[in-house]
Amino acid sequence: MVQHYSFSGLAATIAIGAIASFIVWRKLTGPGGISGSAQSPLPRGPRGIPLIGNALDMVTRTPWLKFTEWAALYGCDVVYFSALGKNMILLNTYKAATDLLDVQGTIYSERPKFALAADYGGWGWLLPTLPYSGSRHFQTQRRFLNQHLNATAVNTYHELILRNVKILASNLLRHPDGFQKYNRMYAGANILDITYGHKVTAPDDPWIKQADDAFRTLEAFGLPGTHPIDIFPWLGKLPFWVWGRSFSKTMATMREAASVISQGPYESVKKQYIVGEAPRSMCASLIEANIDEDGRVNQEPDIISATAIVYIGGADTTVAVLDIFFLAMLLNPEVQKMAQQSLDAVLKGSRLPTFDDRNSLPYITAITKETLRWYPIFPAGVPHFSLQEGEYAGARIPASSMMIVNVWNITRSCDHPEEFLPDRFLENSEAKSVDNIVNPEDYIFGFGRRLCPGRNLALTSLWISMATVLALFDISPIEDADGHPTTPQVEFSNGVISCPKPFKCKFTPRSLQHEMLLRD
Ligand code: HEM
């Protein structure tokens, strides 16, 4: 769902890009071109190589580090650069991102085209790829998601989430080695129950596997947005054999996966609904609200898409943040101790946390925020696209620009950004008054009309899992053969989502009394 910018060695793309850039350049500078007219200047930014612009700067797995260098070098809220003839606008500060993407959301809410997956791979129904302007499907799907994932709706899922968090903790007790697998099971169990009423009882649940496999097909040719067809959609008109012998087969697999993941769970709930056996779920209630007397379901394609995107948008994201949280706890035992003291003061070791404890546990809320800030899972945001020309602080934002929020730079605009310091989010703490920091919940989930519709669910399921795990366990490094603790290397993989590479840690129940809370 995200476009990264590691244009992974695509020599062909660069060659095509050079030709395309040349054509654009001729248009701009030739007779009747707009160059040299009395327009506002573009924002400042790096000078690229003739024809290909700054494309080579982006041939890296961590383009946000380059973006953050540019933010410092040009010292301005908005930077302009180009790559392969495409306009790129980098929004380096929270203020610039809100001023443009929130306040002027009507201009900046499109997405760049993901032509490969959307037009040829069967994923054109996926909400993040839908156009914003003039799309009835976009409006309908966003409405369905908001109805079922707004803050009040999410409160009705508390019981279900509490059940699943207890299962997560029990699994950590029994299988501490498999915490990443059980994080995935926890996120999947919440989402599939809310969306389809499907109960997940094991980490290898077939619905989870099917959705994960389908999602992976989006990366069949590298990161979405990096194939030449994504960069120059007209290339999709060429016969498929141009792209190699296996291309057609891989595209067919992609289409099959997209169809199975969207239709399969929906058809199963519809069948249950018709015989009066559908458990409560988002899908069942959308069918109920839209079914005619003759059994025809109105807006069926939008119901199918809006429900399927919940898993695709929600599972990997939540798992990645939980993995980052475990890593942060492993590396910061003093933060664990502070958290446990605050939990013990409220729970007295005699019960598990509930959502009613939220106001009494500000330190846990601060840990949630610091986890989101410390290592953002979308360090370069999820790009928007501008349809028409705009202006910011006297500079021109050209039409057809990719709008990239430099989330990494925003998370680094505080004291000691590499340190994990939840105190910076506590009211009245010294750290807070020094930093005067923006709440990461206000930018990690994106902006404007594209703001993440799953943010309430994400924050709720993250908070309770962090509180529960910290209340019950000490998280510590595993020991090597000589019995010495081994601290893991902090390494991140940068796929669609940026998340820690597999690492190991130990979960030790804090006492027999704590362990007994799970056995009740
Ligand atoms: C910590 C977890 C999560 C993070 C950090 C996150 C972050 C984001 C971001 C940055 C965007 C792009 C917003 C923009 O374009 O400005 C987004 C979009 C989206 N997210 Fe999330 N998300 C999370 C969890 C979820 C969950 C649980 C769901 C489940 C419903 C979800 C569903 C979506 C969808 C459907 C979109 C596309 C919206 C659109 O294009 O209109 N996300 N998310």
C-alpha cells in the first residue's frame, strides 16, 4: 500500500525516465513552454543530474535518511526535487504537512498511481489505491470504515480485544520464543473477529495465512510503486512478454490472490447471514443494512473491499509496532521498571489491566507514543499526489507532484531522538517542557482525507497489549552459551512497512502471583 523510493537498480526505468524527462523538459522550454514565465519559484531543493533528476539519491533502502539530510541542508519546511521527470515535494515539518494535506485536503488527497497492481494485478479495489476526487467508491468505503472503526465503535470491541490479549500473554508464557508469531496472531484475531466474526485459535489460522500470502503478492516485483509500469503507466500497454517469461504467470497469481482474499471471507459471512447464523461483525452488519428483500446486496463491491482492507491495512502495521515495542523494552530495562511500578500501583498485582485503567496509567500511554515516534513504521509516510497547482510560503507546488511527508525528520525533531524516553510525553515532566513535542498520534497515521481509518483500533489494541505484557512479564535478553546476556543488533527490514528483523528475547513472569492471573 505504500510507495517507497528504492528504485532498486532499474536501469531500464532510468533509461525510460531519461527519455520521458527529456520530453517534459522540451515541453517546458520549447515554444509555448511555461519555463521562464512569471510564476512563483519552486521550493528550494537539491539539483539533480540532467534528465534523471535525483532518482539516484533514492536508490537506497532508507531514502528518508537522505530526505532528512536535505531538510537540514535547505532548512525549510518544504523541499522540491525531481526524479525521472516526476515532481516530488518533501514536507519536512508537521506544520507543512498539516497546512497542505489537512487544510488544503481537496487538492492533496490523491494517490500516485499503482498501475501494476491496480490495473493489471486485480488490486484496483484496494482503498489506498482508489482515486479521491470523483470516486464514489472511495467515499462509500471510507464511510463504511468510519462507521465501524470510529472511537465509539472501537469501544464496543473492548471485550473481544481483552480476550485476545489474554491469549497473547498465555502464549508468551508458554512459547516465549515465538513472540513475533503470537503478535501476528493477536493482531489477526482482533481484526478477523471484528470484520468477519471469524475466531482465530492458532497462529497458522488459514484466514490469516491466506491474507498474508495475498499481501505478499503485492511485493512480487519489489516494493509497490517501483516497477517501470508504476512509474510510467503507459508501459503497461506493451505486451506482457516484454517483461520476461514469468511475468504473465506472476500477474495471474496476483489476480487470483486479490480475488480470493476479497471474495472468500465475504461469501462465507454472506452464507452464514442468509441462514441466520452470522456472528456479529462489520461485514454482517453491512450486509444487513444493504440487503434487499430479494436477497440482493446493494453496494456489494464496496462492502467486500472495505472489509478486506481492514486485514490488509491493519495486521502488518500493528504487528510491526508491537515488535518495535518489545525491542524498545528489551533495550530499556529502566523504562520497564518505571512502567511496572505504575502498573503495580494501580493493579496491586491482583488483576490484569482493563481499558478503565487508561486514565490512571499515563506512563503506559507515553510508552505507546514513544514507540510510534522512536521508530516510525512508515518513515517516509504514505505518499499523496497533487492534482492541481498550489502554493506554500510563496513557493509553487506544481500540479502532479508526489507529496511525501518526511515523517523521519518530524520524529527526529526533539532532544536525544535516538533514545527511548516516554517521559517526553508526560504532562508536567521536565523532558516534555524541554521538547514541546508534537504527539506522534497526530502524524504517524497520515493526514487529511486519507488519514488512517484504523487508528482508533490500532491505538486501543496496542495500549492494552503493552499494559498487559508489562504487568505480567520481565522482558530481557536471552543468554549465550556461557550464560551472558546477548543484546540484539537493532536492524530493520524496509519492505512496505519498516519493522525490526527477527530478534530473540526472554519473557519471565514477574512472580507466581502474576503467572496465576493468566491461569484464572
Ligand atoms: C499502528 C498501526 C497503523 C499505522 C502506523 C498506520 C498508518 C497509516 C498511514 C500512515 C496511512 C496513510 C495515510 C495517508 O495517506 O495520509 C494509513 C492508511 C490506511 N490505513 Fe492505517 N495504520 C495503522 C493501522 C491500521 C489499521 C488497524 C487499519 C485497519 C482498519 C488500517 C487501515 C488503513 C487503510 C484502509 C488506509 C488507507 C486509507 C486511504 O487511502 O484512504 N491501518 N495507515
